[in-house]
Amino acid sequence: MELICPAGTPAAFREAVDAGADAVYCGFRDETNARNFPGLNFSRDELRDAIVYARKKGCMTFVALNTFMRAGNEEIWYSAAADAVRLGADALILADFGLMAHVREHYPEQRLHVSVQASASNPEAINFLVEAFDAKRVVLPRTLTIGDIARIGRKVKCEIEVFVFGGLCVMAEGRCSLSSYATGKSPNMNGVCSPASHVRYRQDGSDMVSELGTYTINRFSQGEAAGYPTLCKGRFDIGDARGYAFEDPVSLDVMGEIEALKDAGVSALKIEGRQRGKAYVAEVVSTLRQVLATAPSGRGPLLARLRALSEGQKTTVGAYEKRWR
Amino acid sequence: MTELTLGPVYYLWDGPKWRDFYYRIADEAPVDRIILGETVCSKRQHFIEPYLAEVVERLERAGKSVAFSSLALVTLERESRIVKELIETSDHAIEVNDLSAIGLINGRRHLVGPLINVYNGPTARLMAQRGADRICLPPELPFSSIARIAEDTSDVALEVMVFGRMPLAISARCAHARSKGRIKDNCQFVCGEEPDGLPIKTLDRQSFLVLNGVQTMSHTCQLLLGELTDLQEAGVNAFRLSPQDCDMARIAAIFREMLSGSLGPEEAATLIGHCYPSAKFSNGFHHAREGAAWISRAKNTAHAS
């Protein structure tokens, strides 16, 4: 199985390549990709250099253009696609059907992957994208169990890539407007979720309050670590109950299940984290590389090291296990 | 002539309540088109099935056009089968709400629901080429995008949601069941206990969202009134009302009066507030702001009247 690794900066890109990535995915420094954070991503020149570096080491480069084109400004996405193709991207990762159609028409040879943001969660949806746009691979939404993935794998006419490590979306990706409801900025339209520009921490007595826009997302008592106010990882009152309404502040780690994923027909494992630093990327990629190279019985210490790398050190297998629902 | 569409009931209402709601719509609501059927959770379908035929018959007898809604999130084999059967066997128009339905319905006339990501003209044109007659655009879209899509797309009718809590997210996980100590697989349909959604408040007691099974909706109710003229002039030819647990027949009548010019937006807002007294209204998405915001449009309202 291929290991698909994130890079938010040229330095992280080189680390990922050196640590043994089969492919590195990245995006341009604008709203055309779903990690449009300040200080992240690539200029055209940086992408060209990165692709050259990766090629030399036998590593592929995937370029994410996985936001939805803003009506009337499609040219921004079209020129990003043109440049990614020209610079030699091995695949474009797309979510918008209009953009998929454009790429198919203008660059018929270009390999096209379906982004998780497209929310293709069943065989009919995936086969539609294969037939309509000649998609070669689909990144599955984090809404499926391993059993679901195996069933889908038998029925689709393209490769399957799944997220195995890093941040975890609770909602079906690409179908969530929670962030823009609170801030006006969304993953689909702006490439951001719960953006830092709208985050505020406020001391209230002995509590630390984290806010997104005008909404309180969490409240931490003294001594409790104050996490980032990602909307769906907040603490709320739901009827009479109080707690993490959607999901605890955990991250995804299904490396313990990679044999089952392999049996399910998965051809690529994806690491989330283009916003993470180069040291983190290097450590995660090299550890996952070692996991893949080690027999299942010997993986224990490596899996423990991965858990230590996870956000808050709490992890979940998420929807891959049925009880999560 | 601008049409009014009544979107599907997103909530779980028990069968008789659901049937009686539509009987009243058939008898009293001046809407042109009704989208029927379970959209949010495949587990709920059996609640309405016994009443479906009589509701369709009553609505059609009243001269309404009826279309069936497909499921929003399809992950299980059973759900794939439901969508397939709906498309293969239905003698009514279908409103598609997920990619599998878009794939399966190719070439047949159909409607595209607001849960499909149509953010631009090229995507709208692609939908039209595949057989879409009408697209209800996602609630997140600002007016500038709506106007541009309308300009770019002449061969498909466009619809915009103007009333109702906005569908903001959907998950494989059921936060509604979890909040009551259950999980999706043994939920015992606890979402039916809240026919207008289960409120989520912040720890500072701000009303924020509501849960509707696996769906998360806005606490605020989208309300576009002063904006209708701009939308009509841009080429939007239908407005969608999304059912809440309130007097929807009356709300439809208020919108109809507004469209005929006999009621101004401010009076309409007051009357709608009376019909749905628990609601806080918003129109932020339309104005390219946070969706929860209410932007007062004194200037444009004056222009519209």
C-alpha cells in the first residue's frame, strides 16, 4: 500500500520525501485548497522545485485543488489546475464537479483523484465519478467502517485511498457549513474550518474560554489544557446533557487495522496534517513507513510511538469501527 | 411567475402527524411543488411509508406537483438499495441529494437538492446536461454566487431556500442519539422526541445549533424577504420553504402574498414571527456573512417596495 503524506511547506515536503513517502500531497497558497491557512502552502516556484526533488527520489506529488470554485472566479481554480499540470503533478485531487469536467476536457492525460471533500461514500457515487471524469482513485470519507470499505472495494472501478492518521472530521467532509455559520468562512468556499482569524481566548474568573466568532466553543477550568476551538470538537449543552456533542478532542489512528484495510482492497493510506510542522511530518511518516515494513506481530512499540504523536495523545479509530456511530 | 416549493420534512414526525401536516398543506398552502420523503436517516423510513400513497394522492388532487427526495448520506448497502429502488420504480420526479443518485439518474429528468454541492455555473451546467431541470442551491451560497450561477446557466431553473432552519452538516455518527446515551444502531428513534430539533447551546447559554438525528442544523431560521426581489431579478424562479414544526400553510400564504405584492417584507417578517414564535431569524449567508447573522436591509427593502 502507498503512503500518502502531507506537506504544508517546502521544508515539510522534503522531510516527507526523505522519510519514505510514496507520494506527498500539497496545495497552492490560496483558496483553491482546503488547508488555506496563513503561512502554509506553495507558490508555483516552490511546487516546481518540490516536484523535481520528489521525482529524483522516486516519490510522487499530488496537488490538492479541493475547494469548490467560487462562481464567477473559476479562473483562479482553472489556472491553478493548468499550473499544477504544467509543473508535473502526478495527480490532481479534486472535489468540484465543474473543475473535474474542466480538467478532464483540457488535460485528458492528467491523473485525477477524487478528494474526500467530494463525499463519495458508496459504490454508485464512486463509479459515477469514474465514468463521468475518469477518476483513477477516490479518497473515502471518514464515515465508513472497514466492512463498508471492503464492500465498496469489491464494487468500484478505481483505487481506494483512506485516511489513517491525524485530524478527524466528524461530519461528512465537503458537506459541512458549521464553520461558515459561525464565522462566514468554510472549508468548501474558503478552504478553512474554524479559522484562527475568528478564534479568541478569554479569561473568565478561573476559567479559560475559547470562542469562535461570537460563540463559546469550550470552557476550561484551571489546570485543564485549553485546546483549539474547532467547532465540532467543542463542549456544549445538549438538552439536559453537557459534554462534547459531536466528538471529543481526539485524532484518528487506525494503523492498528492496516491488515484489515489491505484485505479490504485499500491501495493507499493517507496521513492528515498539512498544517503540521516538518518535525511532526518527518516523525509520523518514518514511523508509518516502519509499521508497513514490520510484520503485524512486531508493530506494538511503533504503534505506541504513534499514539504519543497524536493530538492530546487521545486517539480513536472513528467510523472505521461500527460502535463509533 | 415565481413558484413556491415546500422542501422535505427533515425531522422525524410520527406517521399521523406527518400525514396531517400534508393534508393541511394540500388543502390550504399556496405552494406549487412539494418534495416528499425521508432525506436525513434511512432508519426512519417506515414511519411515513404507510401514509405515503394517500398523502401523494391528496396533494396531487389539490393540484400540487410532487417529487420524492433521495437520501442525503448513503453509506450502507441497504441505503444504496433504497436509492436505487426509488430511482428505478418511482413514477414521480426525484430530487437527488447525494452522488449515488446523481450517477444513477443520469439522463432522466430530475431535480437537484440543496445538499448537493453546486457552487458555480460550470457545475450547474454539468447537472443540467445530465438531466437536471431544477437546482435548489446550497444555503451557504452568497447572493453574488447565486446571481452569477443564474447568469451562467440558462437551461436549468434555480431555486433558493428562503425559510427554515438550515441543514449545516451530516455525519455517520448520530449526535442526537448519543446525547441520550444511545448510539445510531440502537437509537430507538429518540430524535422523534424533538419534532423541531434538539437545541445545542454553548456553555455560555447561547442558542447555537439543533440536532436532527445525524443532521446538524442551524438554530436560527433562514428568512429571506427583502432579498426576494433581487433574487427574482437575478433569475431565481422558485423559493423553497423548509418545514418547521409551525403553521407552514400560513407561512406559505404570507410568502405568496409577498410575491403578489400585497404584503411588504417588514409586515411579512412580523407575521412570520407570529407563526413561529420560538424562532430567531438569520440571513447572513445570503449577505456573504456568517450564516447566523441577521443583516437588516432597510435600504434595499425601501427599494423593493
